[in-house]
Amino acid sequence: MAIEFNHTIVGSRDKRAGAHQLAELLGRPEPTSYGPFAVVQLDNNVNLDFIEHDGDIASAHYAFLITEDDFDAVRGRLDDRGIPYFADPGHRESGINTNDGGRGLYWENVDGHNLEVITRPYGG
């Protein structure tokens, strides 16, 4: 039996806003609805299912492996929207990193989740 990652639930104050922002920044189709979720679909059949929470939301980390061209597009969208991005997960160094011969950057989404895009897998 093959085991594949299928989906995860992303806590959000406003599921539509959180899902829309991520889909827009990653250049994905508009989120769909499934039950109580706003769903962002990725190319490898993995979904991020945004659900609304009252109160505090525990910050989580979500990393996306993307192409060099997609990296440039994501970086441009972040710049266009004035969203700061960082070279490190602690958000101490502005800009991008060149870990493992690729490029990567981190930003905080509308709910405080730490999002990352990389062009090479770690250890690659």
C-alpha cells in the first residue's frame, strides 16, 4: 500500500480570507468549499483545508516546493502587496536564502502562520 499525504487543516480567523490569500500568492485556483472548509488545492493532490476558529490560533509552518519561475512570481506578488519576507524561519533576516543551491523565503500569513517557499528540497 502506498502512503501519500492528502490534506491538513489550517486554522484561520476567516477561512475564506486565509485560503484566498494563500491561493493568490501561490498562483493557485480560487479556493473551493467542502463542508466547513475553504480548500486550496496543490499540484500533487494535497489540499490545505482552512477552517475558522474563535480565539487564539496556534501558529503552524507550511512549506511549499516550487519552481524557480514560480518563486519569482511569488516574490513579486509579496512585493506588490507589501508583505515582508525573510530569509530565515525566525523572521530576523530580510530577503531570501540560497540554502541547498536553491532559493527560499518565509512570510507570515493573515493568521500568523509561518509560510515558506523553496526551490530545492532541504538536503538536496
